[in-house]
Amino acid sequence: MSFPQSTLAPAGPQAQQIADLGWTFFAVCAVVWVAVLATLAWGIFRRRAGADPGPVVDPGPRAEARTTRVVAGLVGATAVTLIVLVGLSTRTGNALAGLGLAAPLTVEVTGHQWWWELRYVAPVPSQTFTTANELHLPAGIPVRLVLRSRDVIHSLWIPALHGKKDLVPGRDGELTLVAAQPGIYRGQCAEFCGVAHAEMAIRVVVEPREDFDRWRAAQRLPALEPATAEAHRGKDVFLRGACATCHRIAGTPAGATLGPDLTHLAGRRSLGAGTLPNTRGHLAGWIANAQAVKPGNHMPPQPLEPADLQALLAFLEGLK
Ligand code: CUA
């Protein structure tokens, strides 16, 4: 099931707290707005009934004192309303911060221009693995996200699960969230970070615990060996060509970390951080000229011979 990218459709306790706060603000502000406009309308229309209001007369000290009391009372009510709203905001902030204590899973989320690096940290270094743009989480289990940036300020925003949080270069941020039910959630970079900012999406795949464990076990393995002669040739194209200067594939000599880790590329649903569905045709277009698809991204066009491109596609499609 796919959930809308909306703060009004919360799918976890953090997002629920934020949505509740948002609705409270909406209700209070709506009441204030209606009261102000009703008062304004009363002020405009009350004299209309009798045509001539006559000369201005001194209302006298008693009426003066009453007006002062009314104005003072309304100023007080305004101050109390603002203080209550600030208090509710602070309480929500504290409630969100207080959930960060017992998260059994940590994922390091690093923002790049313009994609997300996701590193699943394990106590044993050999069990740690890296993927990109598709965050898998177990349902109902608190997850701690450590937020970093490699270049400029980005902002992680998965509205159905949590509020926005900036990824600031040189300073680790943190976010703990729980996704209540399995499904696919969309997120988006929410801080302008350069030309391809709008194409910096993240997909969150929330699975039941057993499915997540199976996914994680598969991600920890090195890449599958090519199954066909063509895929073997594609691996050569990958390792000898420009691909290996930026990308890593575990289990091969390709170990660069400038671009997304491609060890299990074929298992991901999208290309270019949510820009294209991950199909053979789209992948071919992306490799041939990613600039035409997502202008400004750091992958240069790859003018490959058609046979080499087909072989490369066969190899990449085998990286389940
Ligand atoms: Cu990254 Cu906007």
C-alpha cells in the first residue's frame, strides 16, 4: 500500500503528535479569525441602520473606563492564547525528543547533491551496508536516523512519519521515528540545495519485521556473480569504464563512494532519487544521458557502444 506524502495522513506516533498540534493550531486560529472578522463586520454595519450618527459626544468617564476594561481583557486573552500555543508546541517538541531513547536500529542518512546515502550500522563492521534513496524500516520499531550532509544543507522530510529535520554539513543531527504500519511512503528534500533539489526524493519501505530482516540479510551480501556471458561482459564494461570511478559494488574491485552504492541496484524501485522507475529502458536512458533526465546531477553522459550498453544493463539488472 502506498501512502500519500501528506502531514494530514500521519502513519506513526511522531507524525500523529505533529498532526494533532497542527489541528489544534488550526482550530484556535480559526476561532480567532472568525471572532476578529465578526467584530469588524459589527463595527462596519452597526451605524448603517440609522443614517445620521449626529455630532460626536463625550461618552463620559464610566463608558471610558468600560472601554479600557474591554481592551485590557482582550489583550490579556490574546496573550493567554499565544502562551497556550507556545506551551503546546513545546510539549509536542519534548514528546518527540523523548522517544529517542530505545531505538534498536540506527541508519545514517547522508544528504548529497542530489540523493540520499543510507548506511545501516551494525555492531560488527562486516554487517554494515550502504544503499541509496530507498529507506527500509521494520514496522512498529523505533529507528534512530543520524543525519549528515556531504555538501550543502538538505532537509529530510517524510511527512507521514515525522517533521522536517535539516542535514547540516559538519554537524550530526538526529531523529527517531516509528512507522506504525507496513507500506510505501514518499519523502522529499525540503531545503533548497541546488539545481536538482526538486528531484531529491526518498522512498520509505516499511515492512513487517520478518520481511525487513530478510531484506537486511540480503543487503549484507556482496553482489551476485553475473549469470550470463553478456552480464560478465557488462561487468567488464562497468569496471573498465567510467562507472567504477564513482560507484561501489561490494564483492568487486569497484569501491568508489562519490555516487550511490550499486551493490543491490536491481532491488530498488527508482533511479536518480525518485526521478525514474527502475526499469531496463529507463536505466539505459539514465546511463546514456542522465543530464537529459535530471539536469545538473553529477553523472556525466556515457557514450557507450550499443552492445556495451546492453551488456552493462544485463549486468546491472542482475544486481538483485
Ligand atoms: Cu537536498 Cu534539497
